Amino acid sequence: MWALTVISALICLWLNVGASECCNSTDIETLKSIIERQENIIKDLKTDVDLLKEHKRETNIRRQIEPGVSFTVYLDHAQAVSPGIVVKYNRVLYNKGNAYNVHTGIFTAPVDGTYLFSYQVEHWVNQQLVAHLMVDGVIQVSAVIEGNEQTQSLQSGNTAILGLHAGQSVWIETSKGSSLFGSNTYHGNVFTGTLLFN
């Protein structure tokens, strides 16, 4: 409250009003009320600043503990497929965080977060091929290649943004088709994923 008295005195001096006249003024209570409100606003702002600083500190710590998660893998050889087969993309272009397993073809989310996945499938066979992006055995999106009478490369793909919990598994699985084309030169069968934020 001493701050109110000092500020009130300063206001009186600024207005060039005598102390006794100022103190007897009906405006002094209004000034005190304004000053109290301003002090409360300052306190609230200080609290908000402290909360923002704490949030920034926690975010920085989390980023240090949880490195980025991203991968791009491709198939370097032809793979026979049938319903329920997991496509095992066996060549790694990038696998930060090592969350994708080349032996199983499965990505396991290391942390809760929002992820982006994209995949491309290719074959040279005159028949339909269907491949799905799966999460724990549930279809999320699908890619379909229709058969073509000419022998040529046919491709299809899809993309999805998904919210995952740590430990959930993501893979590409076929439900129709007989084979996928693979090459170490032309990377037509590709699977990509990245953690956008958590």
C-alpha cells in the first residue's frame, strides 16, 4: 500500500496540487483503484511470463531427450506378395531414431505424437495390386494399381497424417497382387515417415 501513497503523492505533484487538497479530492479513491488494477495486471503478466519460461524450458529438455524420428526406405529387389503380406522395404536412405526395422518392415513409434507417412508401390504385372498403410492391423489408407495389358511400370501411393502412441506399429501390407518391382537404381517402392510434433 505504500506504493499507492507514493504514487498518489507523485500524481499530486504532477498535477501541481497541494498535498492536503489532493488528499481531500474525491478522485484519490479512483486513482487508488486504477493503480490497484494495474498492479494486479502486472502480477498476472509476471505469472504468464513465468509459465512461458517454464514451458520453453520443458520443451528444450524434451527435444534434447527425444531426438527427431524420420525414415525413408525402399525395396531393392522384386518381392512376391499375397493377401496379408508385409512389404519389407530393405534398403535405408534415412532412419533417424532407428524406429523402422528393415527385417520386419515395421515402424514402431518411439514417442506419442503426430506423424506423417507416405508410400509408393510399383509393379510390372498385368493384374490389380492393392497395398494398405496399416496401424496395429487396422487399414488407414490404401493404394490401388489396376492391371494394364501392356508390360510397363505401374505405380500408386498414398499419404496420411496420424496421431500415434508410443509402441504403436505401422507398416505396408498387400491384399491383392502377386509381386512388387524392386531396384537398387530406380526406387519405385518407397515408404517414408516422420514425426511432425509431439
